[in-house]
Amino acid sequence: MSKHMSKKARQREPVELSIDRLSHEGRGIALHEGKIVFVELALPGERVMARFTGFKSNYAEAITETVLQASPDRVEPPCPHYSACGGCSLQHLESSAQLAFKERMVHEKLSHSAGLATYEKLPVISSSTSGYRRKARLAVRHVGKKERVLVGFRERQSAFIADMQSCTVLDPLVSDLLPALADLVLGMECKAHLPQIEVAVGDAMENRPSHALVFRHLIPLTASDSLGLEAFGQAHGMDIYLQPKGQDSVHKLYPAGTPDRLYYEQPEFNLVFAFHPLDFTQVNAVVNKAMVKKALELLEPQQDETVLDLFCGLGNFTLPLATRAAHVTGVEGVDAMVSRGQENAALNGIVNATFLRADLTRPPSEHAWLKQGFDKVLLDPPRSGALEVLPAVIAAKPKRIVYVSCSPATLARDTEYLQEQGYVLKAAGAMDMFPHTSHVEAMALFVPRGA
């Protein structure tokens, strides 16, 4: 291809690329005319014909159109909508190869941060690759010219919504209802003003709701629309919520007069958790159960020890820890989550757990609860990591620290800080919370140097 062609012309004309490796985002990496190209839907060792989709100063982006020479790890994607839908990015990669890729990504980053130190590499925590997703935001669009409604995820590199009849990774009941949801919205008077539907799923428990849909609507619903949503909820066993404005406006429509809660279980610890459909909960129930169990195995809480749980949310780790330790203090920055933690402690008869609200970006001297000291610390921060709160962790002088991370990059950064402060990486492993995507989580154990 001529270097003098315009960018638009180059975008139209596919080029042959040889893929060397995968990026951390799961895209193939190739070299073309001296520039790195990130290629969607391509795997290491493959030759592909790809179309350029974007140009930056030091790299380009492309998407695979034809595979000329396939990797032995390439498989037929299980979802018929995969080529268009942007909800998944790795369905073309065999499942065990996905796990190997994610495991390698975690340990490459941690090994670099740990320097010459050696640590135990824990087995990957994983689950079934289908039907695992319990939380999702589905986009909705009324296509007036065709008089139909689309409900699903966005297309790849596009603001358009994929034309989906099902979803391989969504909870099966929700996946099966996508066409019915589209028909439901099409029959509503506010169909042009309903941009999204939030999905939340709990465990199937006797006399407790397990599925909820939250409908965001930009104009008030008519009586007819409200009745239609109620009938849909009744017919499909779904709790129905409405969101006319911000999150504070969310309220239950059906069944009227019942609590705004779903529930999930932790049978290993004989616990039940209540949550609002818009609360943060882990998207993958199987991985969450295994993750909590492994975290407690690593932390080794004892009946005479106190434990600090930072970024505790609704008590996902706090309450299991309370069944093993003398006392657990859960600290969270959001008032609503502190209340939810207290609610769940009461629901389970847990009396040795305290939930506090605190700004975890503030210096340790501002946290009165640190003065008591703690034997063990668990933290589960957001993607930005825990660098700002690590001085507080060090100030607690724990014998063990378990760090649960949704970003290997920030975990690696924080590993360097902990090592500078006298802690060493003892064990770590990857967790596949989101199969078929490039997203990877990790768990790491730190102990004082010399312990």
C-alpha cells in the first residue's frame, strides 16, 4: 500500500498483517510500515487481512476482516452476535488460552514489581464462560424508520447498539428475554425516551426475588406504560424498578410495597447478603464465592485476632471474616454501603463486625479507628488502586495483608510501595471475573519482611 494514500483510502483498503503477540487489552499486535498496529479479533502467530480503524501519532488500530493463517488457539465464538457486539473481546480465543493469557499478564506485572523476589503463583480462579454475568447495563434505542427497538450492548468501536437476540455471557433468563424486552419497549408510549435498562441478578432463594430490571426513562411514564411494565414483571418473575432521574430517583414499580432488595448467598460461611439492584456487587457469583474463600485462606484470621477490611462495600469480605475472627472493622467511603453492611450484619446475626464511613484518601492521622491496631488487613480497592490508603495499612502494622485487585497495573504499582515499607509479596494469582473479555483481576498476599 502506498504511503502517500490518504488515511480515508487506507481505512477502506485491507492490509495483510502478521500478529506477534497480544496486548493487555487482548488485541493482536503487528508491525506495519514501521508502526505498531493493534488489531482486534487477531491472535499471536496469525496472518490476517485487517482494515484500519484509527491512526495515532505512534500507533494505528485495525480490525480483522479475514484470517489467512489461524492460531491453533482460535475457536468459533459461541455467540452469534460476537462479530458485531462490543460486550466481549476474546470469544475467538479458546477458554484455557484466555486463562493462560490473563495469568501471564498478572505475573508479568507483579514479577517486574517484585524484582528478584520469588512468590507462590496461585491457581487461577475461574468459572463457566457462559451465563455468568449478573450485572449489566443494556442500551436501548428506538429505530423509528424501521419501527423496531434494539436492546443490548454497543457495537465494536461504535455508539450503535448491536442487533442482539441473545447474549452468551448474560444470566440465561435475561438473555432469553432480550427479544421480549425489545417488543415491550416498542409497545410503550415513551419508547423514544427510554435509553437503558440496568440488569441485576441475585441467587434463587425461596420467597426472595432473584432478578430485577431498572428502566431509565427521560419523560414521565403514562399509566399504560406503567401497567405494561408491571405485567411484564409479573409474567417473567422480574422485579421492576424505574429511574426517572439520577440514582437517587430509583424506586420499585413491581411488586409494589416490597423491599428494594435482591439477595445472594455465601454457603461456605452460612451467610445471606441483601443488596439494592444498583449497589456494587461482583458480577460473577461463582468466582466471588471462590475469591472470598481463597482470601480468607490467605489471611488466616484467628478467633483472637482483629481484622481491618478496607473498601468493604456491603460486607462481601467483612462478614465472612467475622465468622473466623474476634472482630472485623469494615471501612467504606460511601454512606449507603456502610448502611448496607450494617443491614447485612443484622440480617445474619453478626455482632462482631463494625462498619465505618471514612475518606480513605486522607492521612492515617485522621483515622481514629487506626489507633487500636489490627492483626490482619484485607483491601479491595477500585481500579485506581490503594496507594493513598497504604500508609494507613502500614500504620496498622498487620501480620498479613491480602490485596484484592481489579487492575494488575495498579496492584503492581502498590506492590512496589509495600515492599519499600518492609512487606514482601508472598503469593499471588489471577481471577477471571469476566470470561471472554480482557478484564482480569488478581489477589496477592503480603507479609512483613523476615516473617
